[in-house]
Amino acid sequence: MEPRLVTLKVNGRTHHAALAPNTTLLHALRDLGYTDVKSGCEKGDCGACTVLVNNTPLNACLMLAWLAEGQEIVTVAGLGNAEHPHPLQQAFVDFGAAQCGYCTPGMILAAKALLDEHPHPTDDEMREALSGNLCRCTGYVRIIEAIQNAANELDAEQRG
Amino acid sequence: MLPTNTHLLYPEFDYFAPLTIYEATELLAQYGEDARIMAGGTDLLVQMKMERQQPSYIISLARISALGGIKRLEHGGLEIGPTTTIRALYQYLTSSLQLPISNFQSPTSNLQSLQEACNWFSTIQIMHMATIGGNLCNASPAADSAPPLLAFDAQVTLKSKTSERTLPLTEFFIAPGKSIARPDELLTHIYLPASLPDTGSAFIKIARVTADISQVCAAVRITREGNCAQDARIALGSVAPTPMRATVAERDLIGQTFSLELAEHIGKQAAQEIKPISDVRATREYRQHIAAVIVRDALLRAWERTQ
Ligand SMILES: Cc1cc2nc3c(=O)[nH]c(=O)nc-3n(C[C@H](O)[C@H](O)[C@H](O)COP(=O)(O)OP(=O)(O)OC[C@H]3O[C@@H](n4cnc5c(N)ncnc54)[C@H](O)[C@@H]3O)c2cc1C
Ligand code: FES
Ligand code: FES
């Protein structure tokens, strides 16, 4: 099928891309250079491909790219960078919450969506929010610690 | 032949994103079996990646605003648009279940089971993408929303370019992956009748992990009169070729004085009515055993909620 022109807004930047109808948002993003979005299971099970679309965490592997036209897409690189990390990113470093790192972008975005909704999540809420993100390395304990700490950090920031 | 199991989408399809129900039914009339409707895509895209479905055209419902949203009807019932996501329905039900007791007669006051089914539904990401209409039309025996909707006597409306019919959900499921909807029909509405007073409901799902589909699930609704179960529904998932009601167990329950012993007996009766298979998720024997347990527990929970 003929490619069609699709406008994608990613981390505040606008891209015009000619995409075949079968292009998932996952591969459209990776082809645009957003390789912080990972391809794992390709079937909605692992969460490695998680992105925020209008602040909502979705599996980019199960979304056709043209359906994201005009929506605000955020990848983990959109939260912060090495010089100015987001408190979640910093906490993942400080608490050793990443080993191989493959799950990390998805984890951080799922955690971001949680903290946006529940700034003071309980342990159960954290575990539930991460139920769609698999990690084969860390055993999750440090991930939960990191999120708890980032929540405290964000809270302190807000209180100034 | 394309290689299988690459988990990539084969290229040969085109898509439409109609803005109205009529436009969508026109496209369905034109392309028939060659086209597939896509709501959230969480079932369809997985099936296409596994090459179990190979439509030439995809008709997305994403831009048809008339198919979304939840409305309270004048007579007290609820109308749920099929593209309502599981997450949106969960949030709607959670906030209306928190209404004060003076609103007890609100149309959602006894929909706890549906709220629980939405809450148990897979992962946060999938909850945000999956729609209730897609859950029904995919016609999986494991569809989590089916047992509570069956237990509430839900009805569905199917529209084609030239026809429209509304039927009880009990008639909707035909076989695994097969509903009564013709290829040219669109599910346009899901209706729940007005809720009855003195009624409680509950849903229980047993799964390997919460993110997985159920090994067995059950939803019940009981209406109470004094110490009697004046009316009741019992529905189960993942225990037969389609989501099903245990009508003999329902009959045995209605009119009886409610007790733990009765709940236990009804659970066992329901377990006799199901036709489970063994598959990757559970054995037939496990499903048979656990069905009796969760029907009993759901009855006890729903009964508590009638007071
Ligand atoms: C990782 C993962 C976990 C899952 N966990 C669960 C779970 O816990 N419980 C559960 O029940 N399901 C689960 N599912 C299955 C799936 O998410 C649900 O069935 C979901 O509700 C399907 O909705 P959808 O909008 O994504 O459907 P789609 O994939 O868009 O459509 C499904 C089918 O219905 C048809 N269709 C959709 N809407 C209409 C309509 N309005 N009229 C006519 N036909 C229509 C489509 O043509 C297609 O055949 C899971 C799926 C994945 C990938
Ligand atoms: S790659 Fe999308 S969920 Fe695994
Ligand atoms: S750090 Fe390796 S998968 Fe999570």
C-alpha cells in the first residue's frame, strides 16, 4: 500500500513522515531516531515499547502510527537528559534500578503516568502501575524503591 | 507465503478512519469479509501479527465520536458506547460507586461486578487501549467484561448499512471468536437495564498473574427480599466455548433463603453446568474445581452488598 504522510509530535518536536499503513507507532518512532522506545514482545505483554500519548501510557507496538497523528507523544528522552534528568531518571540511577536497561524506558514512563495521577502512591499502587512492564534483571525491588524516592523528591520540589 | 511469527505486521492492508457510524457501515457493506473493524486494536493487531487474520482493509472506529461515551438513560439504565475504553469505564464506575447513599438508586449503584472486571483487566497500558465493544466482538470465552454484562441482562445493538437490531447479550456469543454479528454489522450500543433496589453484584477472576486473561472468572448478581434471593444471575468465563450463564444454578438459587450452605451448593451446581477444556492456562479439572469456589465466594460477596 502507498505510504501516507503522517504528522507526529514527539517530545515537543513535529515530524512529517511518509508511513506505510502497517507501520506501528513503535517502529515509526524508532525509525525517526527515538530508539529509547524498545521493541520486546511486539504483542502488548512486556511494556518495553511504552510511550505516553496525551499523558496516557500505551503500548506503541499495538498502535498504528497514523492513529497517533496530531497527538502529544512523549518518550523517556522527553522527560529529561543526562544534564537535566527527571527525578525518576535520577532515582533509577541512584537506586540501581536498571541493569541491562532494556525495560527502563517503559518502566520510567509507566511510573511517570502513575505519579501524575497519584503523587503519593502506595506499594500496591506502584506494583499495579508496573504490571504491564516486565523486567528480567532487577527483581523489581529497586525499581519500586526508586519510584518511591522520586515521588518524595517531586513532592519536596513542589513544596519548594 | 510470508514467514510466520515475525510479530511484524504484513504490509498488504489499507485503512479508513470514518467519522460517522453510517460511513463505517457503508465501508463494511462495500468491503465485507475483506475488511475488519479496529477499535483499540489490542486483539486485532496481535491476531494480524500472528497471521491469524489478514484483512485487506482496516476500518478504525477511533474518529467516530458517536460510538464513545457513557450515558444515563431516562428510565434509569445505562448506555455504554462500544469504543469506551476499559480504563474509562473503570473510572466512571469507580466515581459513581463512591456517590453517597442518597444516590443509591442511581443506575450504577449495583455495578460493582463490572467495575471489578475492569479493574482486573490486564495491564494499565492495555486498559487504556482496549475497548468494551472490542472485548465483546472478539468473542473470546475469556472476555472479562462478558460475565458481568450477561449477569446484568445487557443488550447490544448491531447496525449495518441497511439494518438495525437489538438483542440480549445471551444471544450474541456463538463460538470461540465468533459472535452473531455479521461481517457487515457494527456494534453500536451496549445497554444495561435500570438497576434494581436491594441488589448486589460481584466478579472474581482467577489468573496466573493479574496481567493475564482468566483461567476462570465468574460474575453474579443477587436481588434480595428479606432473607431470600428474590432474583439472581450467575455467569462465567473461560469455562465453555463462549461466556455463559449457569441457568440451572440460577433457578436453584431464586426463591431460596440465602445461607453459606446454599451458596456452596449453588457453586457446585454451576460447576456442573460448565464445559471447560484443558489448555495452556489451566486443566479442565482445575477449572471445574475453582468455578465452584469462586461462584460461592462471589455469591457471598454480592449478598453482603445487597444490604
Ligand atoms: C497483553 C494483553 C492482555 C490482555 N488481557 C486481557 C484481559 O485481562 N481480559 C480480557 O478480557 N482481554 C484481555 N486482552 C484482550 C483484549 O485486550 C480485549 O479483548 C479488548 O477489550 C479488545 O478490545 P479492542 O478495542 O482492543 O479490540 P480490537 O482488537 O480493536 O477488536 C477486537 C475484535 O472486535 C471487532 N470489533 C471491535 N469493535 C467492534 C465494533 N464496535 N463492532 C463490531 N466489531 C468490532 C474487531 O473487528 C476485532 O475482530 C488482552 C490483550 C493483550 C494484548
Ligand atoms: S513490545 Fe510492546 S508490549 Fe512488548
Ligand atoms: S533491567 Fe534488564 S530487563 Fe529490566
